[in-house]
Amino acid sequence: MPSRLELRGVTRRFGGLTAVDGISLDVADGEVVSLIGPNGAGKTTLFNLITGIDTPDAGTVRVDGIDTTGRRAEQLAAAGLARTFQHGRVFGNLSVLDNVLIGAHAQLRAVRPAWPMIGPLAELALALWRPARVRDEEAALLTQALDILALFGERLLPRLHQPTYTLSYANRRRVEIARALAARPRLLLLDEPTAGMNESETAEMQQIIATLKARGQTILLIEHKLELVMQLSDRVIAMDDGRKIAEGEPDAVRNDPAVVEAYLGHRAVGEAPDALAA
């Protein structure tokens, strides 16, 4: 399968700290690849380098074969990347539906002026006079947003018009993922999507990610809940101290000695202490 994402020797330093140290990896079209590792391993920093929030000191990032190293986040969004954040970010005063519609901004065509310098004038004109193509685009994006929200069922659909600040933490995380999906990304990056969720909420999120996988969505996932990682991932990449320490099929990585040492020092990753004593 062709690579959707390629990293070669990506490095990021902050003063004397090397947060990401020569990382190379590939994510093929349609794959779900998970990044695991202890807190501080460099996983979120790597996401920031991929998505244009930060710039590598060395190495290259390629999306669909095109060198995107150092490009701005908005350029990468237009190129088909969408992400969520470790600590959820939503527009609290906007409704659930409006948050999701905002995610589709990169798809807008009917309201995009030919010359960017006249953008404000074009927006004013379209607000006063809404041609058929604008109305058609609005209707299509609304239908798309509702289809995405349907993935989350009763968690979000009954709350379409609620301000997002009134939602539970778990529902705000769901809104953030729905907004990322509204961009129709070729590569979706999820940073700890089940953080702060209980067991049943985690199971629901696992099912949603499994549905996206079945639809062919390419996903790069950071996740600490290893049972979810084992069940969803085509491949797993383990990091520690900014370096890649293992890569391969989920079970192989889970039992890799370097991964065991990085996580726990003495027992298999994900194994309960009581099981060891048995």
C-alpha cells in the first residue's frame, strides 16, 4: 500500500533536551498505527511536528509523497491532515453542531474568493446575497455534519444545539473528534482520545474508531489504554526518551523487552501485578 505519511530522521530539540530523536516511520493508506510509550516519551511532540504546530530541527515529513516539513498547520489541514489534542479543545460558546461545521472550513469552495485579498469583501457580499451554490454547499455540509454526529449516537445527537461548554468532559472529547472528521481527513491523528473516559465510554470510543477503520480511514493514534491499542492497531510503534524502541504487530511490540523495560521494568505490558504473583 502507498504511504500516507513518511517520517525520516525527524528530530526536535528544546535547549539541551532532545524530545524527538531521529524518528522514522511510515503509515500506509487505510492503516491504524498506534504510538505508545511512557509519559514524556515524545509522542505529542511528534504529532506537533507532523501537523505543523512545531518545526523539526532535522529530518523530513512527507504526506502523500509531498515534503511538508515546516509547513504551517493551516496548510497541512488543507492538505488533508486533521488532529485532536491531548487536552481537548473545543469552542465552548458554540453549539455542538457549529463546532463540527467549523471542521469543514477547508472544504469550502462556494464562499472562497478567487483573490484572497478581497476575502472580507467577498464574505460581506455573500452574507447579504446568498447565491444558490452557497446554499447548496451549506446543505451538503450540514448533512455531512449530521452523518458524523450519528456515529456518536445518543451522546451527541440530542445535544446538537447545546453550547459545548455545558457538555461533560467525555462529550467534549467526542465533539473534538467529530470536528476533525468533518475535515474529511486523509490522515486522522488522535491524541489520547479516551483520556479521562471510564470503561464504558472507552468501549464506545473503541467501537467508533473500529468503525472508522472499517471505512478505510487512515489513523495515527496515541493511546495509553493498551487493550484498546492491541485490538485496533495494524501496527504499533513504541517510543521512550524521544526514540523509537520497537515497531511491529501489536503482540510483538507488547512483549518486546525494550517496551517492557520502558513501561514497567519487570513485567509484560498490560499485565496486572496480581497476575505476576500467581
